[in-house]
Amino acid sequence: MNLFTNIWKDAKLFNATVYAQWAGILSVISCILLRLFWLIIIGFSTRPSHNEFPMKFAPLVMSLDMIMFPILILTIELPLIFRWKPPYIIAVFYYFFRSIADTMLLSADVARMYPHGSATWVLIITGLIKTPLIFLGLMRPFVSSEGNRIDFESPNLYSMRERTVFYMAYTVAYVFGAHGLPFGPPKGVRWFLITEPMRSWGLSSRWYLEPADIFSVVALICYCIAWFTNQEYVFSRTLGGPGVEIMTFVRPGRVPTDDSIAYEEGAIRL
């Protein structure tokens, strides 16, 4: 009952950052549940292709996908719980290598289909440009205020601009990482996936949308709305927060001794 009360209180705030947090966590949940479903399908599958290289590593890669990609969002949306930051760094580098593998394998497939075309070089070049840019986007919330170092206590973590950039990078990272070749959905399994519109747009069968993609885009849109409407970050009650805007406190000793409400009281220390 308390959960539904918190959801109702959050909903009445009409603050886009709260809805973005919900969408981010739903993206995590759907990513994990869908890959658990795929792992069950692979486990009961008797197709010979699932025992061939590299598909025999599909269960391992899918297991890593449903751990590493959720870590990225959970560290952003639940910073009070996920305080241990090395897993975030590991997850970012996991995306990096997953994306590089996808680019190389896709380029090899295109080269076999169009041996005399320039599409292969286009894919390689765009992949080499895209991957580091997304890498930087995923690290943006943790760039210090001075912009010269990584700081996991950076106030930029609660900046609407930085969160918008993060979700933009994460959404693309998820498509080219968790969707990446050769470890997509088990063959013939398209439940819970949106594939028909992608084919009608002329895109290949490797392109599909899953619920995690949709929720990630919703979070991106919500943070973008909050950014352009100057809404402050409100930690959702549903996710364990107080449901109020973040307050900035000044630590003792960080203010001049002559700062005061009146002239005689001395410094205000919190």
C-alpha cells in the first residue's frame, strides 16, 4: 500500500525528472527479464547453430549484458545505493568492447554481401567515431565542475543537461551493444520485440526495438523536458527518495567568516 501511495505522490508532482527515473528503472527491469527469457529459450533449444562458434558463448554474453547495461542506469538513478563506482567503469568499458565487436562483425557481413562497395569502410569509420563519443557521453555526469577530472561525487550528476546527454548516449549504446552482433535474440524468437516497422522502413532484421529501448527513450525525453523547462531534480519517493528538490549545503569552513544575516552574528555554519 505504501508503494502505491508513493507512486501517487510522485505522480502529483508533475516533475519530469521523477517520470524519467521511473522510465530508467523500468528499462533496467525489462532488460533483465527479457534476457532471462532468452537464456531459458537458448537453454532448451536443440538448434545446432547454438553449439557453434560464436553462438556457444551467447549465454555468457547475454548474462553479462543483463548485468553490465543495468549498472549504468542504476548508478545514475540510485546513487545513494550504488555508491561503489568501479562497476560503472567496468560497465562502460564492456560497452566499448561490445560496440567494437558489433562494428567489426557487421562490417565483415556487409563486405561479404557487397565485396566491391564502400559500405564496409563507411561502417568502420562511423563505428570508430560513434564508439568514443558514446563513451564520453556515458561519463559526462561524473565530470568534475572544473571539467578536468572524473569525480563520482560531482554535482553534474543532478544536472538535467548531463542526464539528457547520458540517456542519449545510453540509448545508442544499448542498441549497438546489447543488440550487437552476434548475440541478439534467439533465432525465431520475436516476442516482446518491435520488428515489423523496422522492416517496413527498409532496415535489416538485426534492427529491432525492445521494451528497454522504449523506456530509455522516454527517460531521455523526460530529462530533456526538465532541462528546457528549468525543472530541478527531485529524487522519487517510489525509489526511496524524499520527493523534494536537492538542497545544496556549504560545509563548515567553506564560507568567509564575515558572511552573516546581520553584521554582528558571525558566520552561519551548517
